[in-house]
Amino acid sequence: MADALGFLSKMGIKVSATWDTAYAAVDLAIPFLSETLTAAYERIQKESLLGYGGREVSEQGNSVIQGTTEHELDYNNYDPLYKMILGEESPGNTFNVVNEFSEFAWLEFDKQTSRHRFGASVAHKLTISGAKGELVKAKVEWFSKTFDNAATAFPGISPATATRVRFQDLVFRIADQVNALAGGDAVAIESFEIMFDRSMKLDDYVNSQTPISPVEGDFRACEFSFKLPRYNLDTLIDWKEADTPLQADFVFTRGGETLTIQFTEVRIVDGFNSEIGGSAPLVVEGKCEAYRGGAHGFMYAGNEMKIIVT
């Protein structure tokens, strides 16, 4: 039997609107860097006192299947993931946040030795990050109901032609809500991280080893952080101190293709303090929280985050 080799591995996805749908072959291939999905079982220990110190054999308990996939973002292949995490795709390849989770998937990984299938999977957290001189990356956190290591062949599907998203493609803008964002609102940054977490409740079991459909268990969390290589004005500090309502976007453009991530209602919640760490130029970094849409009218009205791919 051939050894499983990482460079020969493939990831496939089949999106579904139903949690516990019957198996359906994956129909989209997704480029990926790594995956950590694991199938495990909790153990139920026996605690009866029987006159000796050794444990009796434990029982197999609830199934817990979870892990992450990591990706180099491109402008062509990740619409299914944006839809799964945010919840809605509207005309113009625009992905909006919906209040109730509605997208599930079958995931498959071709590992040559076998083909690992994860059924009724939810993508409940997305982190997008980038830094100078690098490609932009995304990490997706998954939770699944079932696991199967099938021996059947992976479907003959390949990802779409990929134009990678580079950090140097980015224009980041942030400003108050007095006017619409414009070129003068661009800020030169050297790194960023965007996080969107659906705060799903994933651990409900009813007379079964497998979980029932996850639901939102708390308010969503949406935030982003960024780092400036030079401290030369107090604008960010002033906005933080005054709790100024802000708007922001990350716009990546390359060869006529664009990926836009928008935040319509933002507050600075931490950082941008310009500490002196020695003789080098001062850097500043901090964190912003994004909230459901404000009323300023210069960006979309609605929930806290929007992704547009054109």
C-alpha cells in the first residue's frame, strides 16, 4: 500500500442546507495548506468500589469531531466557505451575515491510503490574516457529526484557476462616520488579523453518541487588529479615548480581481498606545470590535461584516 503524502492530498466540499443530510459526493475542490480534523470519543469511567485499585474497562462515550483547515486565500475558490460561515450569498458575489446558521457541508480529504469523510460539518469560526511580504491566509474551525474512512476514489475535480491574495494587494481604510470612506482614509499597516466567530453551541447530545444540530449559543464575535510600523499621529488614540464610531474596509486588488471585507460599525477597544521599547521607531498596534450595522448610511445596513468578491 502506498504511503500517504501531503503534497498529493486533496480537499473537497459539498454544501448543504440540511444538518443531517444523506451522503452526497463532494463537487468542489478547495486549495488548502493543512487540516487537523480528528474523530475522537469521550470515555465513560466506571467508579464502583470492588476491592482493588485498577480501573474497570471504560465505555465509549460521545463522539467529538473537530479541527481546522488552513488556506492561502485566492480570488477564485473560497465563495463556498464565505457562504458557509456568514450564511448568505446575494447577487454580485456578496456574502452577508445571517442571524441563524443555515449552511452545512460534507468534507472529504484524499489521503491516498484512504479517503476521510466528515459529514454534517459546520464552519463556525473564520480567521483571516496577513503580513508584509506574505500571502494572505485563512483558518477555518470545523465541527462535524460523523466520520468515515472510505476506500472509494476521490472525484475527478480540481480547484478553479487561482490568483493568490497577497498582502501587498491590500488597501486598508478606517475613519469616522462623518463621510464615506475615501482614498485619504487609507492607513499603511504591516500586518492584520480579522476574526469572525459564530459562538456556536456544539456539545448538545440527546440519547445518542453523535451531536444534534449546532445552534448559536451566544452573541457573535467579530473583531480585527492591525499594526502600524510608524507612530506619527494621535488619531487612533483619540478615536479610542472618545469611543468614536468608525467604519473600515480591507480591499485587496490584483489583476482586475477584488476581495473586499467591510465593517460598517466599529470601535477601537484596545491598544494603539505607542509604547517606547528602545531606540527603534515606535510602532503601534491595537484591536477593533465590529458590531451590527449603524445608521450612518455610507456603507451597507445590516450585520457586522460583509465580504464581496468581484
